[in-house]
Amino acid sequence: MSAHESNYTPTSRVGKWFDERLPIARLMHGQFVDFPTPRNLNYAWTFGGILTFCLVAQLVTGIVLAMHYQPSAAEAFNSVDRIRRDVNFGWLIQPMHAVGASMFFIAVYIHIFRGLYYGSYKAPREVLWILGVFILLAMMATAFMGYALPWGQMSFWGVTVITNLFSALDSIWAGLGTAIVEWLWGGYAVTGVTLNRFFSLHYLLPFVIVGLVALHIWALHVAGQNNPTGLDIKSKSDSVPMYPFAVAKDAVGLFAFLIVFAWFVLIMPDYLGHADNFTPANALVTPPHIVPEWYFLPFYAILRAVPSKLGGVVAMFAAVLILVFVPWLDTSRVRSAKYRPYYKIAFWFFVFTCVALGWLGSKPAEQPYVFWSQFFTIAYFAFFLIAMPVLGLIETPRPLPRSITESVLGRVTGGVAPVPAGAAAAPEKR
């Protein structure tokens, strides 16, 4: 899996016999116990473990819900209500799954922003980054299809509007877009057939995500973890074993995340949803303002910012797919934004841009929201197509430490023992 050799030694005869034939214990010990991790990782690196928890929680709760859900236009809405009221612990399981989707996206967006800030996409981690983008795309597809399952007003009309976007392909090849839309719908309108198809795909895609996550972890352990300095591990002092050090930090981060998760699940489980979804789907009544779930709103704003229907669809998909090319768009030799003053400013403006697009996506398609959606759409793509290539060529990075250890302990001078960076001197040395 990586160049790291496990120091696992079986202690029993059975263990030795099994290790000679299927060294799975050796593999797990080498990759998840004594695997060397940079000693300077901060809590932004705990979101990998948080995302693993979210994936497992979504799988478990989703399988339980699938046992009781009825994927038909006549029964879907009532079956969700029945799960919450009559199924044992349904009042907990269904909100865990619904809120878990939002928590999953919160964690993955923070994970992506961390990667952009610390340059985790740079060599030799390009494949690791690209696999992460594929996971994001699979998550989006899964979440979109899951959004249809409650069969409320916003679910129904959200599916109708978003799937109908593919009809824009008719301007490229006559009939192509319409054929795709009719295939997705299973007919000439969104019906129970559409719901059944979406339910099947919503159940299937999470297992595809599991496979992509396995490849993602594999690529991580081959290339090794990045760290806040962006420096590679150069000596044994630069790293610590994954267990107990990194595991303990992950546990703290997960515990903090679970507090927030539990707050939404137990106190306000429907806060992140839409009020119109508490009304059964009605093809004859259109909601005054159709919006997707909150985690799609930035891309929805980009879609509406372009006057052309086809142009909007292209821009929306390009906003995600451009992430694939980030390793080659960034021309800087320095990974971490800690040592890149101009890139740091551009990054935080990019974060603000994403938040602004999310807010604008929740607003009606009218002025001044359309103008600002166009402005921030340009700013979004400018970060990747202008800021990343240009800043890497013109900015002068701050001096990098010589090693990860130096960034933690400070530079050793004159044989004096190192002092943690930023720490106060002893009273007698002040």
C-alpha cells in the first residue's frame, strides 16, 4: 500500500499461521496504527475521520430506512411520516439520515477548503485530489436523488426543474437533451416511475462512494499526508505514529462534531430542510420559489447567473469539474498558504465568494440578485483561472522552515535546546 513497513509481530501460533497466509492484521497495523503522520497536524485534518463516520452513519441509517420506505407516488410521502411515527426509533433514524446528509456536505466542504489552503492537491497527491473530486460528484448525485424520496412539494419540483436542465443539450444535438430527460423521468413527466428509479440509484451510489473512498485512502497512504507547512517528512522526528497521536486528535474532533450533529438531530431535525417538503407533491401547484437543498445553492446561483440555458448548465458543471485541474492550475512551488501572502488573501475571498453564491442561490431570480450572482460567478472562476496561475508566478513566498520539526520546535542555535515556536522564554532568560 505504501513504502512504510509494518512492525507488527504476531504473538500467538494462530496469529503467526494466519499472518503467513493472509497478513491482513499486519496491513491494518502498518496503515492505521504505526503509520507515520506529520507531527504538526492541526484539527483541520480531523475531517477525514469525521467524513468516514458520516459515510458509515448514512449507510447504516439508509439501509434501515430502505426496509420501511415505499418508493411509489401514492405511498412515499406517507411512508416517511410513518417511519418517524411508528417504526421503532424511526424518530431518531430518519432525522439522523436527513441531517447526516447536510453534516456530510459541511464536513466535505471544509475538507476541500483545507486542501485548497494547504496545497494538498500538489505533487505527489494529484490522484488523491482527483479521487476526492469524484467522491464529491458521487455525493452530489446521491444527495440529489435522495432529495426526491420524501416526495414533498419541493422534492417534486426540484427534481422536475433540475432534470429538465438536460433539455438544453437539444441546442447541440437535436433531441439529445429531451431523450436524456425522458430516460431520467421514465416517461414524459416526473411520476412514480421517476421516484422508483431515483430510489434504486440512491441506494446503489453510496456503495460506489465506499469504493472511491477506499481508493482515496489507498492513495493517501501511498503519497502520505500533507501538513500545515506543506513540507514532506524528512526524518523520523518529523512524524509520530498514527496511533495514539493522530487517532486521539481525530477522536476529539469527532466528539466536537457529534455535539453539533446531535443538536440538530435532537433539537431541530427539520431546520436544514424546506417547509414546502411538509406538503405532499402536487403536479398542479407550483411553489413560488423552487430551490434545491442548501449544499447545492452555490452551483444553483452559478446556473442562474448565465442568461443562456445551455451556458448555465455548462457553467454549473464546470464549477465542480474545474477542481480536477487544480493541481495543474496552481503554478506555485510552495504548497501551504501560510507562506503565500497574496494567495492567502485570494483564498479567503474565494471562501467569501462561495458563501455569497450560496446565499444568492436561495434568493429569487431577479435584480439585484442576478447581478451579484454574475459578479461572484466571475470571481469563482477567476480564482482558479487567474489567481492560481498568476500568483504562483509573481508572489514571493515567506521563508519556509527547514523541516516539520523546526516548524514545531523552532530552530536549534548554538546547541541550545529548541523551544516551541511562539512559546515564552523562561524567566531567567527574559
